[in-house]
Amino acid sequence: MDSGARVKAILIVVIILISILAVGLANIPRLSADDSNGATSTPSELYNGPSIDPDLEAFISTLGEQDLVDVIISFRNNLYKDSYSRVMGLLDPDLYVFKELPMIRAQLPKWFISMLMNDQSGGILSIYLNKQLKYYLRESVEVIGATYVWEGVNAPRTCGAGNFTVAVIDSGADQTHPDLRDAIIMNVKLVNGTAINMTGLDTDLTSGHGTHVAGTIAGRGNASNGYYRGAAPCAKLVTIGAGEALFILYALEAFDWVLQNKDGYNIRVVSNSWGTSATTIDPYDPINLASYEAYRRGIVVVFAAGNDGPETNTLNPYSVMPWVIGVAAGTKEKELAYFSSRGIPGHIFMKPTITAPGVDIVAPRTSTLGITVLDTNVNPVDPTYTIYYTVMSGTSMATPHVSGVVALMLSINPALSPDQVKEILMKTADPMPGYGEFEVGAGYLNAQRAVSLAAQVKGDLPKWTPKWNPDMLYEWLYGRTTYTGDYLPSQRIYQGTAPPGERLIGLITSEGPRHVVNISRFYSIVPIKVIAELTWTILACDLDLAVYDPNGKMIAYGGRGLLEYEHVEFFVNNVFGNYTFEVITWLCPVPTPYTLNVTILYGDPSQLRIIPPKPVWQYPGYDIYITTPRIYKVYDGIGIASTYFKWGDSAFIDFSAYYINGSSAAGLSLTVNIIHESGKYSRQLPASDRGGGSYRVNLNLDSTWPIGKYYITVSAPYKMVADKSTFYLNWLEVFIRPHQRAVNPDNSIIQLYIKSSTMNDVGISTISYRPVIAL
């Protein structure tokens, strides 16, 4: 087929697809807030376009238009799912349509996915790459007080028996183990979308992770004469083996199975000792939508917080949804495990719910391969029981402790709603002095107190209305601007040449061309939305596009990489005046001609609705925040980002200060305090004001700097913070350690490493920046 025929064929297919889609969507009725298909709002009121997985955007940027991509597409409800499935089935005959969840897994060409990314029907919530997730890897149940519950000491006597089950989504489970033989009533293995009943068999054939988790929840202790029992040793389990190489698809299939079989097995708890890494919250992530659907149906969802600590903002993003219980890992001495992921200080959502034992946890060993890489069984297990038990550490081990305690609570009071269960766990947790809420949540799990309070509370499940839904959370975090009328476009086209430059390490910087566009009311219509496209023709170059509002605040940024174009969109939100579009040379050795196309979409102001985001900080009193600084080594007067320094080198730290409204905070008298970890060495250095809210601190790294760990805080005189009781700023950590090099082995070289960190009550910058590449 020649190129002309191929293009014609593609156009015909597109027309057919659009026709089918239009017919299908035309038959979808308006949805109310309590629609039985799971809709939480009317799409025309709340839709701003699909949420796109950043990993997906990065991945498809390297592909050709016909290359296939494995994606998970989430819809507002099952009616949209059914209509889109007819379209997508033409491109992928083997697509997988979930039975309960409003989602489709399909392998689609890049060109079609690009169309879906710009879908404005209101039916698509998110598009995510089907990427791999990760598992988070008798003494412990005594630490949380579970044995006192079994024995009825100062709490109702229960061991978790009840007319309900706990579902475990994991690598599988070895039901041939004596501790799990009677605990598991259904053992399922998911294979290519099919659930295979393997009750009585071993489905955990490679890692043993799921067997350990299941035993921590409801192990009977039969192989140890009752010594190593789970938190709820009388509870019933349903185990769903999603595979050792866990992908989003398999996890969603497991949730789909749980929802299909919820009533048949009366599933009330879902335990998830797995997750991923992300620094932002997306309520429309397919896993978050699945956990919400379980929560909406009265199921308590428990997630591991992650093992990426001790740095801040490292939580498993699935564990921070307000409708789930996120579990951090602690030691048996009720200290926080060093590896347990941390949240963001002062952030309402970015924190775990509770902490539970997650270090050196003894639980059943799978009988096939045992624990391999994950096994930490060095010495804690009684040698008598080593053949049946092993030791593991991680938030994966902390999570089933909480799931087991929830089973104890529901066995005493099955009428508790998911919101009540979470609130009781938080109210009865033991304090953990010295730790912030962003690290440990409400504190250390106390089963005895939780069960005791659960017995006293009147359950509201029969008349329960969920406290949260994804739309509510999205509005809280990001606000919404919605428009239900017609658009009248007005286009502006600018051409220019960007100078050579690079922003990777800041060696060659230049002022980018700026184009000022007046965006104001035009008679009876107002600007609603702006779409800007930046294109260029030199393949080896990368230009970025930044947009500033009339107050000088950056409101949009396009930096997709070497794609030959940048695309940004933003709502005007009744902020009228001169907007500045800056063309930034991110990386290009030669002058680069470009074209900037700015389209202003005008509309009827009566059809515009603006919902501003709500505060996400528990400490709203701070005025100023500091961006994450970059540290530079001075070479011949030029600062270059580096991690290695010699004593005697000159270096400087650059950072910017902003008021909470986003405007630059210039003219501040800021002092940088550098304190050695011993507390015996410190320096106070003034930060020079470079104008426009930019500051610099010069460092002369001579041999008087002791080797070790340094803390840096930024402070200002109180009088500069009018009407506020506290001045909150970020702080940083600097590490200076010996570093050997073959060319200079006399230990006169030190390594200086700077990273972002936070105090217990600070405001965090939301300004993003490119990663620093060390030379």
C-alpha cells in the first residue's frame, strides 16, 4: 500500500471510530451524585480533561505514531466504559474490560492515545501506563496488644472470628502451610484476567511475600504450638495471587475480583502490601479509583506506606488517599523504622495514618522456595520452627498487623463503617514522642484500645455515606475551573529566534524571548482558557515555554524534552491583564527559530464556575517559603553544579523566596545557619539579596569545616513577618564526608551533597525544577 492509500485508510478508520464513539456517548444519560455506576458528579460540572500519567507522557514521546502502548484507561462510570470499549475493540481485539471497575486495559497506537489525552467528552478520568509495582517488604502481636484482646484483658475477648473475610492482594499464599490451611477459605490465582480457584494449594511459588503477609493477619500458629500466631488468628482469609511481577493490570484485576465476590464472601477488609513511588497526589490514578470503589462499598482498604525513607515526600501514593489506611513501619521498641517512607511536614494528606510493627517480623514461610532476596532470617526465629517460619522487614509486614486488628474490631462490631474504623485506629494509637505526624501518623497501633473503643461505638454502616470521593479530593488539592458554554477562539501568532543556551547545569544561560499578550474582557464575553503551542525545526534543540500571569507568577510550564513542540493550557480564572510567554532555551548550541501560537478561548461568563483549591497545610500561618536550592562550585568565576569539592574551593548556594501567594519575596534579611551534627560547630552566614526574590550564600570550604553531617536552616527577624506567630521555612541537609580518588588519595577531597528536607512545621515549595546533573 502506498503512503497516500495508507493515509486514506487511517482517515477512514478515524471517521468510523469517531462515529461509533459519538453514537455511544449520545446514549449516556446525565448522572446524579448517587448514581449506582459509581459516578460522583455530573461530568459537565467537574471535568477538566483526563489525568495523564507522567510516565506515560515520557514513554510515548520516544515512540512512533503506530507504536503500541499498554495502558489502563479509567472512566467516570461503566456506561462510558462500555461505549469506549466498542471503539477500542477495533484497534485491540484482545483488550481487557474490567467487570466491576469502570476501566479498560488495552494496547493502543500512540496516535489514538494522543487523541484520548485531549478527550473532552467528560467520560475519561485518567490514562496510565500499565507499569510494574513493587511489594514492600509472636513478638509483634504482643507489642500491639493483640494477645490481650484474645484473652479479654481490658477489652472484649475476640480473636477475629466473624461472618466476614479479609482479602489479601499479594503474590499468592501457601495454603499447605499448617498455619494457613484452615485460615484461607478461598485461594485464587489470577492468570491473564482469569481467576483460577486453587484453594488448598500453594500459589506463592517464588517470593513467599504473600504467605508471610497472610500469616501475619490470621496465621493459626499450628506449626509453633500456638506461639507464632497472626494478629487475628480466628479470622477468615481470601487470598488473591496477583503475581510476583506485580503490574497495575494485575492489581486492578485483583480489586475487580474482590468487588465481584464481595457479597459472596462478605469481604470487609482488603490488605495491600505493595505500591509505587510518586511525589504528587492523583485521585484519578486507576489504583486510587479502585480503592475508592471498594471503600464506597463498605470495605476497609489498608495500604503499605512504602520503604523509601528516611527522605521526606516518599510515601506510596496509594496509601495517602483519605479513604484508605496508610501504614508506616515501626520497631518492636515502638520507634520508627529508618526505611519507612515519610510524608510532607504539615501537609494534610501526605502522611501515614498509623504505625505498626514492621521490623524482624516472624510469620509463615512458603513451603516451596522460601524467602530468597527478601529474607532477613539471620537469627531471630526459634531454630525449632525455622522450617515453617521466617523473618521479614518492611511496611509490607506492618500493613497486615493493621488489617488483622481491623478484623478484630469488625468481629466485635460488624456495623462499623470504613470511616469509623480509621478514626478509631487513630484515636487509640499510642503517641510516638520525637516523631512528626508526617512520619508516623497518629502513632503506634494499639489493638487493645482499638477493640475496646470499637465495642462502644454505634456502627453507622447501614446508613453510612462515604466521607470522601475522588472529585472532592481533586477539588481540595487543585480546585476546578469549569465551563459549560460554547467557545469563541481568538488566535495570536508570534515568531522569533531563541539564543543558544543550556539550563542543565547553568553554564550558559541567557534571557529568553518574551511575548506579552493582553488577555482581557471583550465586550460581554470573557477569556476562559488559553492554549499555547511552541514549535521549532532544529531537531537537536530543546526549547521550553513558561507563562506568567499579570502579577509575574508562573502559572504554566511546558518542558517535555526533545519533542520539537511544547504545549501548555491554563484557565484565566478572571485574572485579566498582560500575560508573558517566555521561550526558554533549555539545551541548544545554535540560534533556534520558533513559532508561538497562542489561542484565547472566549465565552459566556455566566457559564463559568471557578472553585479554588483549599489549603493543604495544617500550619497556615507562614508567609514565605524557600525553593529547593542548588549548590554550585566556582570555576573561573562561573558556578557549575557539582557534588565534589576540595578544601579551599569556593562554592555558593542559590535559592529563591516566595510569599505564600506565589509572588517573589525580595528585600528580606535572611540568615543561613549551618550546624554540625555534633552541635559543637556552627556558622551563621548572611544571604545576599540578588533581586527579584533570589538569594545567594557564599561558602569557602576550608579545612576548618569538620567532616560530618550538617544541617542548614534559613531564618529571618520576627518583625518581618507581620501578624504571624511563627515563621516557617524549609531547611536543608548538607553532608560532608571523606572521599577518595586515585589521583588525589590524601583525603583532601570532600564530598558536599545537598538535599531537600523539612522540619515538623514548615511550608513546602511547590515550584518544580529540573534535576541537577553532577559533573
